[in-house]
Amino acid sequence: MKTKENVLRVLGIIAGCALLVILASSVEKRDFGYRVEEINVEIENAFENFFVDESDVMELIMQNENDSILGDGFTPVSLKEVEERIESHSFVKEAEVYRDLKGHLVVKARQNKPVARLMGTQGKNAYIAETGELLPVSSKYTARVPVITGRYTEKLMAIKSVKEEEYAQKIYTLINFINNHKFWSMQIGQIDINSKGYVVMYPQVGDQRLEFGYAEDIEKKFKKLEIFFKQIMPTKGWNTYSKVNVEYKDQIICD
């Protein structure tokens, strides 16, 4: 009997816990129409970018005057709808909205991170995000990322994401290679791409023309550039060569 009672007790506890979890999850995401005394906004990865701040998020939350998020109104507001409003901001990658145990509204927003800036030939500018999507420039903040110039930027700015075009994906891979390597992220300041996709890069310091060729065999070409920067230039002098070409297999051509 005791064994049976123990089993029933354990099953009851498990069922009770499961019910509490279900109720808690339903409460977090349900519509609400009561007064919220406080909204806590947290911008994740804010130390990397400053494109979105608390005031931007609050403006999106309160964009509908009929909402009862703050105040004494009775119109219910969907937490999912609030999340969608916040995610409508170009520089918000994702948002999470829920109520804590005190009844406060907690908002967590994660920013889109730019990996490169496009500077078009006709004065248009845009960012490429880490997701591959194109983002508008912001008057609030300028990201310190490689600048992409040249006629190919017109093709890039005509699409919504680099995933839409095969060669654009290769350029995206090139950008990520530079950003993911500390040495190259400090060295490469500008990537110029002509209408055919031919890549020429310029360092942050100095005016050497680095003729990379097309965005292929990326790792091998950077190994040759590393030889140029770390072995050839210190030996021959930093101003000896104005151009280096690494587009051809097993060759480093300096001029």
C-alpha cells in the first residue's frame, strides 16, 4: 500500500509541476489590459553597437496611443505584437517581451551587427549585417567596419540580402574572413570591387594597392598577403612597393 501511495504522490507532484509550467508560459505570453507600472528595457550586445537605444524601443512599444501597456486603459495588448513592433526596427535582430514576477514588463532586444559598409558611386550608403541582410545607415552611430567601394556596390544595394546572389555570397565570405582575423581586421580598411567583381584592397595605414583578384581561394591569398606584410615589407622597407598582386597561384608580384 505504501508503495502505491508513494507512486501516486510522486505522480501527483509531477502533474502539479507540469501544470504550473503550462500556466506560467501561458501567463507570460497572454494578452493583457491592465496597468503596467514599469517597463525594463535591455539592449543586448550594446557594447558592440549603438544603433538602438532604450528610447527607440520605448517609442516602438508605445506607438499606438490606444494601448494600455502603461496607464489605465482596458484594451488588451499582445506581447507577441509588441515583439513584432520592436523587431520592425532595422537594427533589431530579435526581441523578447515578457512579464516578471513583479508584474513589470521586461523587454530584451538584440541588435543587428553590421560587418561592412557599402559606399555607392551615386552617394548611396548601406550596411551589410552579420545575417547577410542590407541595413540602412544610421545618424546615431557609425560602425567601424571595412568600407566597400566600387561599381559592384550598385549590385549589392539592389538586393535585400547577399544570399540572393552567388557572387555576393563570396564577397560576404571575404568580409567575414577579414573580420574574424584580428590581424586583417586591423589592416584592411577598404575593399574596392569593380563591376566584374575584381577585388582590390587598401590597408588602414599606407597606400599600397593589394590586388586580390576575384573572391575565391581566399585563405590561400591571405597567406600570401601575410608573407608580404610580415616578411617582405619589414625587409625591403614599408615604402618600397606600392602594389602587390596575389591573384595568381603560388605567386606574389610586388611593384
